[in-house]
Amino acid sequence: MLDLGLKDKIAIITGGSDGLGRASARRLAAEGAKVAIAARRAEHLQRAAEEILAATGGEVLAVPTDITVASDCERLAQAVLQRWGRVDILLNNAGTSAAAPFADVDDAQWAADWELKVMGAVRMCRLVLPSMQRQRDGRIVNITTVSGKAPKARGLPTSVSRAAGINLTKALASEYAGDNIRVNTICIGLVRSAQIDRMAKGTDLEAHYAQLARDRVPLGRVPHASEFADLFAFLVSDRASYITGTAINFDGGSGATV
């Protein structure tokens, strides 16, 4: 078995109650890490924490958080530091897919998307970096999308905010490499999610995913969140100690760029 060296690491995962965040929290907990998950819906978040605990026996802390509110971000970081004393891993995963033609996106939608996907990540990085600097070790992963590298028509405002996330990743990786803090981004394409499930609108779910795969994914299938979690766990592990400032596509070959 490949030892990822994650036992007793302390992780914060935003957007941790569903999808990629929940799968990643479960994967880290299974490796022996202590994990704080954050999301807005308190009851749903607590249920996710209980499910992860039951499945892994790991230590999981649920902290209801609206990542667009600075005081909520501060409260999340403080709760983790008070409980465990440090932060080793941060996954900036909070965000939704917002895609529309340029003329249909008003100022409020631009601002809301920027607050959630860019400033949320900025705030969380700002809050955990001092702890990582003190211990001269840290791993940050920002979730972005392949559209942040090569936008398609009618994909706003997400493609712009995700491009900013990729830029933020590279800037932080360069600035904090001397502190042994690694910063990477995973650029996702299609992944099975509740949001895509709802798009099926009552039709056969597997048939829906099969059609999406035929139309959009060269590998011919849409992956589960657990497959993303495997990549994330490797990227924050000791086995990836020479990887930083990188934007890795998790898209089955559908992206227009490498």
C-alpha cells in the first residue's frame, strides 16, 4: 500500500458537505488526517461529518461557514487552530457553476461569483498561511476549471473567476515556495455531482451521464467524486513534495489545453 504520509495532518476543506469536498474529506480521514469541513447549511454539513466519521473512524469537525463573509472565514480558521493548533492542508473548493452569455450577467452576478470563488480562496489562504509558515510546511489546493485556461462561449462569469484562481495559485506557489508551502490547482471538467443530477430532470441518471460522456469526454465516461479525491490526496501528500505551481486537468481529456 502506498503510504501518503497524511496521518495526523490537519486539513480544512471548504464546500465540504457535498461532492468533491465531501469525497476529499472522506479520503483524508481514511488516511488518518484530522479534517474540518465547512459549508453554509449547518444540518447538512453535520450529517456529512457524521457519515465521514462512521465510514472512516477519523476525526471530523463541522464548522458552518459562508465563505463570502470574512468573519465566517476567520471563525473557521480559529476553530481549527484552537482545536488542533495548526493547519497543514487547505482545499479551496467552495463554489458553484455559473455559466451564461455575457449580456445576461449583471453586476451583482459578477460580484457574487468573484466573492465566492476568488475572494473566498484569498481569505482562507491569508488565514492559514501564517500557521504554515511557522511550521515551514503546507499544502494548498484551489479548485478551478478547464474553462479557466480556455474559455468557451456563454461560460461567464465562471471562466473569468476560475482564470483568476489559476493565477492566484501560481502567484502563491512562487511567493511561498521558500517556506516549503506547495500551492496547486486542479482544473475540473465534468464530474458527477448533485448539480448535474438535477439537470437530468427525472430521466434515467446513468443514461444522462452516458450521453454527456459521449458528447463531451474523450475517455467516454463521467468520473465519480472519489476519483477526484484520489488525485487531491496524492497532491497534498509527501509523495508529491516536488509539485507546486501546477494546474492539473481532471477532465477525461475534454479540455482544450494541457
